[in-house]
Amino acid sequence: MAELFERTKIKDMETANRFVRSATWEGLAAKDGSASTRLREMMVELVRGDVGLIITSYAFVSPEGRSNPTQLGAYDDGLLSCLRDMAGAVHLAGGKIALQVVHGGCAANPGVAGLEPVGPSEGSREGTLKCRAAGSGDIEKIISDFSRAAGRAKQAGFDAVQLHAAHGFLLSQFLSPAFNKRTDEYGGRLQNRARLLLEVVQGVREAVGPDYPVLVKINSEDFLDGGMTREESVEVSFMLEKASVDAIELSGGTVISPDKLSPVRPGRLRSKEAEVYYREAAELYKKRVSVPLILVGGIRSFEVAEELVQGGTADYISISRPLICEPGLIRRWREGDRRPSECVSDNACFAPASDGRGLYCVTREKKRGKPGK
């Protein structure tokens, strides 16, 4: 029976336990996308809190794919030094770290890079996410940009790379019929909508070699009219398994989904029964797909995490906001204090990330009587 605090392996990457820090935007990168000292310190704090695998926030693979001005970058060799420092600091503390890479697509911010966003189809969705349709040259560049960014992750010493194909960013947009209205080989039926993601995986695999762990984050559902469904998510996951992906993180929602079904749903989960946003999708996944499942979304209790792993619903437990509130949560659980996470899911932590102060739990600091950072 799988246990939460046993050592595990994904490819040749060994982790101390089955807990993962899900990629979380920290708002601590410089204007050029380089990692700050505070960002490195945040990663080290998570290692000291006994997180088995840390996944960095979404690092943009090209300037036109950037979503915000404090976003981590992986688009240029000039960033290798700071990325190497981040990975090295985590390793010195005894941890493991993966670099998540992303292209914002229609969700990119043209005001940051001064470049027109590019996505699967021309136009916009519900008056937002305006962009132009990617041509063949754009698609070739996107594949190259992801491949080169993954190569930098390996060169910088990260233990793995994760491709962000969830939450309504570019790869997610291509997968979703709510965004993808193309009529060529990249649109229409699911195999076509998954083509770009699979070609990116192929390019990344060629860049990093057969033994380097390649992870993918995808939506269980988009929670949009005409969006990707659970059944399609499982089919894409099966395609990714055949394409040599080593683990899949299952999430849900997009940047324009209703708040109550967004990737960061607001509202405190007051009972164990209310936890696990994507349980049904995970159970469906396990019936078809063999590669390890990293499950994120609404997991707040040790007992729930343990049940998911011991019952075979998930192989790894991925946590985001609770680790903003309590970076030492996993250590607390390991040492025997099994109280649920103190996170109230009010999303106040993202305000300081947006205004330049960097991510932290505003609610917890107020309770302690400390001023804002």
C-alpha cells in the first residue's frame, strides 16, 4: 500500500515523499524574468517544510507568451545563472525542484512585452483574451521555444520540467474547443487539438533526452460552455503517456472560468467531504492511464491526502495555497500534528504578488498582528 511519507521515483528523480508544491505564481521575478533572492529563499523554505517536490511558478518561454511583469522567465540563455542558483539552493537544502514552463497564448499580456498575443484562433472569448491565430511559423517557434526552455531547465540543474497545458494558457487553449476554432490539422477532433501539445512533448524530449523527467499539467475540465471534458482529458493523458511523459498533474478551470470553478476557487473548505475538486476525474484517469497522477485542487486534510494515495486515486498530492499559508505544513503533518491546513482560500495572498511585494499569506499575517510586507 502506498504511503504518503515513503520515498518514490519519477524516472530517475527520487523524492522524499508524495507531497508536491503545485506551481504557484510568486510575483518575485525581475523585469527580465530573472529569479530574485527572495524567490530562492521561498523555495528553500518549502524544502525545510518537507515538501517532496517543488514546482516553480510558470516560467514564460518567449516574450510574447508572458502574462505579467513579475513572472519568472526561461526564454533566454541569459537567465541560466539565476535559474542555476535557484536549483542549487534547493539541492543544497536537500530538496528536489522542477521548472514549469508556459506560453500564455491569448492570456499573454501585450502591455508587458509590447507584442501581439497569439493563440489557436483569431478573435476573443467573451470579450477577453484577444489574439491573432497562430500560423505555421508561429507553431514551429512555439515548439522550439518550449524545447529550448526545457533544455535550459536541465542545463540549470532542475530535476524535472513541467509543461503547463492547463488553466487556459496556450497549450490548454489548443486543447479546448471553447478556444480552438481551427479547421486545419490543429483543430476539430481531439487528436488534432492535442497535436501541438504532443509536438511540444516530442521537441522537449529531444532536447532533454530519454532519462530526464518530463511532466505535464492539464485540465480535468475547463468548466466553460463547449470546453474540454473529463473524458477528453483522460484521452489526452493517454496520448501523453504514449508520448513518453513521466507524470501528469490534473487540475481544472481557466483564467475566464466562473470563480467558483476557477483553478483557485475561493471559499474555505469546512469538511473533508468538500475537499478534492477533481476526484471523479482522477478516478476516471486511473482506469485508463498508467503514468503517475499528481492531483491538485482542494486538498486540505492529511486524512484526505492519505485516503487518496492509499486508495489508489492519486500517486502524489499537490498543494498550492495551503503552502502559502503554512510553508511548514508537510513537516507539521509528518511530525504528528495532523490538523487540517489553516488556509481559508480567500485568495488575499495574490494581492501582494500583483502589486510587487511578492506572494504571502495576508490573512495569517494579520492574525499575527504583523504589517504587510
